[in-house]
Amino acid sequence: MDPIEILIRTALGVVAGLVGGLAGLGGSIIMLPAMAMIWGYTINGEEDESQTKHHVYMAAAMCVNVIVALSSTLMHAKKKAARKDVLMSLVPSMTAGMVAGVLMAGESPGRWSLIAFAGFIWMYCAYNIITTVKKIPDHPLDAESPAHWKMIAIGLFVGGVSGYLGIGGGILLVPLLQISGLPLRHAIAGSAGVMWISSIIGASMKLYTLPSISYPAPNESVHLTISEAMRFAIPIGVGALIGAYLGAWVAHKIKLPHLKLVIALILAVASVKMVM
């Protein structure tokens, strides 16, 4: 891989981390549309209508999610904001859901996951519009933890969606935890705490299943490779760490209450281009 290509992938990571740090978004929701638009879906110079290469992008994004989630977890651990009882319910259930989601994604064409991901972005955009108009009420910090069965159900659902789409799941997990009764601070900390563990399992599963996925005929003998995914994951991951730090720093310097909404609208437009 030439230096220019490494620079482009690292720059993508910086942008993804910066935007994520500013708006509180996960890395995948930035990286996947960008990878699709920059590198596209081709095999041997020809357009791949099934968009099988999306599985490579998903694997790379899930690997980067581990790095970003672990960085956030360490920060929240210092503040002791995560509740152990919540993590005890979420970690096994979200991990199980993510494994199931990854296995389902591996059995389906890349275009199915791509369309599902675009739909997820549109729903995320709608959620941001609604919550900009009407805020979700927060709960007091001493509020009781939600029921054990609620945490398990949320973990299974978010894990399944995350594994199938190749995302970390924080942008889905945080509002669900908050709606279930957790204060926002504890919901964010709990999401970060469970994600780095489930992301490791999810990324490992995705990498493990990658070589079993092949391009459709007439290229049946051409299988996806782990090395191809890592060539994206390593430089993007380095850039994401730098960008996330910068984003978190800038977020404390400026006040842009509608930044998250603007970014969501940009992503919605990008997702349309992904599936066209």
C-alpha cells in the first residue's frame, strides 16, 4: 500500500474520530459511508452489484470501534460513572446478540447489510430531529437501575443490530438505556463499558467469518481476506484516536447545540449515495 493511500485512510480516521468526539457518534456511522463513497465496490476493476466488499468495510470499522470504545471506557472508569449491575446484565446479552448479528450478516449479501445500514442512518436522523424539538427527560443520578430483564432485552437487541450492521451500537444503546430509567451520565458510561468488550467479540467474529465470504460468480474463487480489512483498520484506527482526542477537546471549547443534527442530516444524504 503506497504512502498516499495510508495518508488518506489515516485522514478518514481523524475525521471520523473528530466528528465522533464532537457529536457523540460512534466511529462506524462515519467510517462506513466514507469507505463506500471513496473506495466503492469493485472486483477486478468491475462493479460488484452485490457489494460484497461491504463486509470488508464492516470488519475494519468493527476493529476501529474496539480502540475508540476502549479509550472512552478508560475515561469513564476514572470517573466511576458505570454501574456494575447494569454491566453485568449488558455485557453477556449484548455479546451474544452481536455474535448472532455477525453470523446473520455473513450469510447475507453485502448489499443487504448496506441497505439496512442506510435505513438505520435515516432512523437516526429522524430521532435527532425529534429529540432536538423535544428532549428526553433525564433521571436523577440516584435513580434505581432498570430491571434485569430489561437490560438483557436491550443488550440482545442492540448487540444483534450492531453485529449485523457493523457498528459499535452506542448511538442506539444510550437512548434505550436512558428511556429505560438510567440517568444520561450512567447510560453513556454503561454504553462505553459494555461496547469495548462486545466490540472485541464482534470484531473477532467478523474477521473469523470474512474468509468464508466470496464474491459472486464468475469470481467464486475470490474470497475476502482478513489482511484486506486490517489494511483499512490500522491506519483508520490511528487517525480515529487522534481525531477523537481533538473532537473531545473542541467540544469543550465551542457550543453548537444543533451540531449533531447537522451531522446526522449529512450522513442521511451520504447514505442515499451509498445505495444508489
